[in-house]
Amino acid sequence: MATTIRISKKLLQELENLKREKDAKSYEEVIKKLIEESKRLKKSHFGSLPKLEEFEREEIDRFD
């Protein structure tokens, strides 16, 4: 079911630019891509040292 939304000319221009940048076939595709991107975790959510190697405990540190 299709629907119509009212947007400003400025926003329409921004959507047109994004449509070209993202090589999208429709405005709906642009909006879906924006929603998907907004749901993904950003690199900044992984802490201040993202290149730090994964921590592994040594046998001597274990209290099993």
C-alpha cells in the first residue's frame, strides 16, 4: 500500500542527492538504507581503543 508524505523542497533535494550517492532506485530505498545505517553500531560504540587485541586470560590467572 503506497502513501504520500509531505516534505520541504530542501529535504527533497537532500533525498535526491542521497539517492544518487547511494545508487538507489527509489526514495523508499534511500529511506530504508538510512534506517538500516542508523540501527548499526558505530565504531565509537566499541570503546576508545578499537584496535586493541582481544583479551585472553593465561592459565596462571585462573581460579578454577
